[in-house]
Amino acid sequence: MHFHTSQNSQSCLLASSVAVLQAEKRGSSTGVGVGELIWPSPSDGTPFWKKDFPSSGVSPEVFADVKDSDPKHIIHVTAEMAPIAKVGGLGDVVTGLARACLSRGHTVDIMLPFYECIQKQHIKDLTVITKYNSYHDGNWVPTTAYRGVVSGIPVIFIEPSNLFFKGQYVYGGSYNELEAYLFFSRACLEWMQVTSTQPDIIHVHEWQTGALPLLYWDIYHHLSLKPRIVLTIHNMEHYGECSKEQLSKSGLEGSVYASIDKAVDDRTIGHNPERLSLLKGGIVYSNAVVYFGILNGIDITMWNPATDIFLPVKFNDQKPEGKKFCKYYVQRGLGLASEGTQDGNHVPDITYKAPLVVCITRLVPQKGLHLISHAIKHIEELGGQMVILGKASDVRVQTEFEGLAKLHNQGPCIRILLMFSDELSHMLYAAADMVLVPSIYEPCGLTQMIGMRYGAVPVVRKTGGLADTVFDMDDQSNHNKANGFVFEGIDEGSLNCALDRAFTYFREKPDEWNGIIKKVMEVDNSWNNTAGKYVELYHSI
Ligand code: ADP
């Protein structure tokens, strides 16, 4: 991928150099140009993360331009895509992998339900391309396909004329989710059929599109479609539990799939009723299944502190000073720093002394809820600061964290923000000294990788993809890889120990700490490394 300095960004560069001069004239102690940055405050009418900031004088990286021979046409069929329909890592993975394959010369489309909650202003060149009917429960439902471009990636949106995908959020609308995704899976194939679209690969993700391989091999392959199917399982926690009757609504005869070699969930055998699992059906009927045999990457176009429009000041590993401004900006915005300073461009030293730990996560048991709530207490005891940005789907978890928020959010060091905000997540990664990921299990995990790219040192539990990407600073046997702090137990003492060590480095070994920051920012966790493995897989099937 190439980035060019456009005329526009050159003038930004100039403007920012002028700002540097002005800041220096006013005696800014840091000498970093931040222009006329207005520090936010918790009492601002518009939250501080809702603003866009201009691109500025930190040069974006230039990436190697790899082109694959024999390019393929790949269509991803997915329930999530970042940034327009993102709930967790699935959205990031689909966008990142699609962009990586596009840049390697493949043709890539993403097919996504046209959720009512998608903000249409983020879609470029949105146009209706096909009006057709797709089958559901004895009827042919009038359906519209749109084409548009999101973050440079072609997307086909499927919009049924019934209630499916209506509501405020990606998941949890007042329609039957399982039936909606059964409909969507079939509607994507039906669209390919009616438009004679013949990709090489259909790449499906998670249980939501697990029925597509069944529909493909038992209906559409006999009609005209010829692609091969890849299923990626990002998280096996959900598997699309399904009754025979529900599966029949897709037009497949549910009872035909109610056998152990097809779609019956083995764990329900002997129960009444036995249940099907869409994910199992997907596994049985796909040409290849990827279950974190391939490590994810991060989308380094979307996650780039040198160009990130959500950051008040940009930075990179060569020019890391902007990170301090981001930290102070977030601290001011959340009321974690005093407003005592008079000089607009001066970041008081005191803010550096309090390590800022962030935890950005879906609040579900997998993510180590008891460790997250314990971290609040321990970080407070250590004199640090912590910001949790989390969304709970379970009422009990929501209530528990609301209680914690009430207890802490007026105090001087902890903020618990119970919502989903992509913008704020960018700011928090940029502001953080450390990113905490205490998962009980974690197939891959993106937050530790994104944190690293933004110069936040990871403190993680040694499990799954976290163990593959973070190596402990105090592990003498692996010192050249060391890039964070790792603990093994699921008890509070293990977490304390990792946090204590991280805080000690931060406070007592500033040179080594700065060394870790530089190192984590230099780690290449991009799709440049891993997209090639998917391309090999596409070819192999
Ligand atoms: P999972 O897919 O299990 O949720 P990952 O670590 O693979 O976990 O991916 C999480 C992604 O979702 C990251 O991009 C993270 O920044 C984002 N994310 C999680 N919770 C929130 C939130 N409350 N607000 C904004 N982004 C979030």
C-alpha cells in the first residue's frame, strides 16, 4: 500500500510547522506543535471524542506493495464490518483482510446486511444495483441490493423489505436474529445467482453465515454458482443454535440436516429436542475452516496514529511526542487532570507521573470481568489512572459496572464508560501508557495489537493470541522479543504482580520504558504479515 503526501497534507504540514514555532514562542516546555489546541473538559456540550482533527505533520508510513500472481475474486459474507457495523473484532478482521487482499491485487467485495443503524453518510457512492426476491418461510421477500464504498472497500448491502435488521444496534433488534441471518445467508447467494456473479471464493464468518455453505452446496451449486467456501470462526462462544423448523424457513428441509454428520450439535444428543448448530453445519459444508490457525492482523490504514483523524495530535515511532498531548487531552476531557495550567500548549509533568491504563472491551465473561473490576481497585492503590470503555449485553454485568461507575466516576483516577465508541477507542489507545487485556480465553485479540501500534504497553493474560503476540519484559530467555507484561493465573494476585512490575518500569526505569514504547510501536502486527496465509488457502481449495 502506498501513501502519497498530497498537496493538502503538505499545506497541513506547513501549518503545523508554523504552529510549532508559535508554540515555542509562547514557551511551550515540550516544543511539540499542537497549534491552537483547545483542551476539553467534562462539562463541554459536545463530548471531546466527537470532533475530527485535521491530518498533520507526521508522515504516514510507506508500506511494501506486494502483488499476488493469479488474483482471485473473493466475496466476504459477514454480519460485521468496521467501522460502519462493528461490535467487536469480527468487524476489524473483515475490513482489514479485505483491504489487504485488495491491495495485493485481488477483487474483493463485502456483503453486509443493510442494518438500519448504519450511518449512511459513511458510505460513498451508495446506489441501488438490484431489486430481487429472496426466499424466507414460504414467501419470496422483495429485497434490494445496494453498492457503495466504505473506507475504500466495495460493499454490497442487502436490505429485505421485512423487519429484519431494523433497530438501533447491529445485534439485538426486535426481530428473530437467527431467522434474519438465515435469510441474509440465502439472500447473498440468491443475489449472486440472479446477477450471475461468480466469485472464486465466498468467505463466511461466524455462526451468522454458517448456513450459507449448506444452502450453497444443496441449492445454489446445482443452479449455477461455482465458488469455493471458506469459513472463519473468530469465536466459538456462539454457534447459532437452531431448530429443524427454523432451518426449514431458509428453504432447506431441516430434518435432512438433523444428523450427527451434518448439523446436529453433538452436545444436545439425547435431549428433547436435539438441536442443530449453524456453525457446525458451516464447518461440515465448507471447503476450508480457519479457526485461528491464522493470526489476525490489524488494519494499519484505519489504525494509524500518524494519520488518525480522531487524534488531536498525531505521532509515530519516530516522532512519539504527540502521544503525551493525546494523554493529557483525554485526561482533561475526562476530568482526570487539573486545569491548573495557563499555557495552552503546556502539558504539566504531573500527568506523566500517573500511568494511564485503558481497557477497551465487550464486557462479557470471556474478557475476565472479575480481573477488570479488580484492576480498578489495584490501579487506584498504585496511584495510577484507569479508563474502561466497555459495552455489556447482559443486564447483570451492566448493573455491576454501572455500580462501579457510580462509585468511581466522580473521583480523581478512574473512569468507566459503558458504551461503544469507535472514536473514543482511538483516543484512548493513543492516550494510554498501558492497555490491559486480562481475558480468560482469547482466540486472537486485537486490542493488545492496536494498543501497541499506538505506543501503549500491553499487560495481558497468557492465553491464545495474547500469548502469541505479547512477551514478558522480565522473561530473560526471550529478551529480544519482550514487549509487555504477562501473567498466567486467573486470580487477582497474578494480575497485581503484572501491574506492579509494569508500574515499576514506568516509574523507575524511564529509559527502558521509552525503549518498550518504541519497540511496541515498531512491531508489525499488520495484515501484511498474515493476509498471504489466507491467499495461500484461497489458492489451495
Ligand atoms: P472481540 O472480537 O472478542 O470483541 P477483539 O480484541 O478481537 O475482541 O476485538 C475488539 C475490537 O472491538 C477492537 O477493535 C476494540 O477496539 C473494539 N471494541 C471493543 N469494545 C469497544 C467499545 N466499547 N467501544 C469501542 N470499541 C470497542
